Amino acid sequence: MSNSFLQIIPRDFEQLCTLFPILFTNERLRAAGGLLLSTAALYKAYHLLSQAAANNFTRDTYDWRREIVVVTGGSGGLGDMLVRKLAKESVKVISLDIVSPRMPLPANAYFYKMDATSSETIKKTADSIRKDHGDPTVLVNNAGAMFSKALLDESQEDVRRVFDINIISNFDLIREFIPSMIERNHGHVIHIASMASFVTGARNVSYAATKAAVLALHEGLAQELSHVYKAKKVRTR
């Protein structure tokens, strides 16, 4: 450690020591400090209450050795990272995608080829998962698609494909896997939305429309789980 550094410490410490009495004796600074502390306490209380409300003021425990996580769009991007991270933590994870993984999956990770534009294929895949592994307890609706085209340049097929993958498949997967979560009052559903849920840019209209719909689906699902199905421990946050 340099001598210059050792010389700086006493000077700074001495300055701090002279500052503390001022903080405690100056009336305006005391008032400002009290206001800051009160604001911090209110923010903390707001954060805790918001978290509690989002979780229906209930607690639940997860035994990750027994949980089964399904991730759509699991062969690329965020989905691939999530699948591999969960598998690394010894969680059983099911990856669903139309394309195969680019690299072999680790232990505890299983790949099922699924066309997210086909409700029939989704149902058959869900049946296979239940038969092979049991009922999933966590569903991550992550699959997404977009075409960077102006609205009038998109074909009807383009628009339908984006809606089928980004939103309709979410409805299908919820119908497949949520009933068992409701029955056991245990589970978690996560939807991957986007800034496009709130802000729509040029050549991004169909994608943004689906992501706004994903957000509405997610919020509506949370309300129905709590108030319609009384499954308050099936989380969405």
C-alpha cells in the first residue's frame, strides 16, 4: 500500500468526524435526513406490500428436485439460457421448440419438438410430457416470432403466424398445464412480454400487438387464479 494512500485515510477520516456533529446539530440537515429516512421507509413498505399483494398474501415452498419446468422457445436466446441454467441447478426442465437445440442439452433437460402454430400439436406434445414426466409445475411461455415489415407489407399469413406463436399458443399451453396446478394449488406461470407491450415502433406493429395481448393475458390469468379458481398459491409473479 502506498504512503500517499495511507496519508489520505487520516485526512478523510478527520473530515468525516467533523461532519457528523454538523449533521446532528444543524436543524435543516436533521429535517432533510429525517425526510430521506421516512421516504426510504415508505418505499420499502410499499415494495413489501406490493410483493405480498402480487403473491396473494400467501407463501408457498418449492422442492426443485421435484418441480417440472416447461419452457417454450427453448432452443434459442433467452429460452436456451433458461433451460441450461435450470438444468445446471438440477431442475427437471422440458424445452419446447420447432428447431432442435444447437448443442446437446445437459442432464435433467429434455427436448420435445413442437409447432407453436398448431393447437393440435401442442395438445399432443402436452400429452407426451405428462406421460413421460408427470404434470409440470412451472410454465414459461417464452416462444416468440416477428417479421420486420411495414403493416401493409405483411401478408395475412405473416400476421397469423406471429399471433399463433406469440399469443394463441400461450392460451393453448395454459389450458393444458394450469388445471393440474389449480388442483394442487401449487405452480407458477411466467410470460415473456416486451417493451413492445407498451411502445410500438414502425415495422413492428403485429409483434407489438401480440406482446400487449400477452401482458393482458398474464394480468387476467392472475386475477382468475385468485378470484375464480381460488388457487392463490399458483403464482404469476
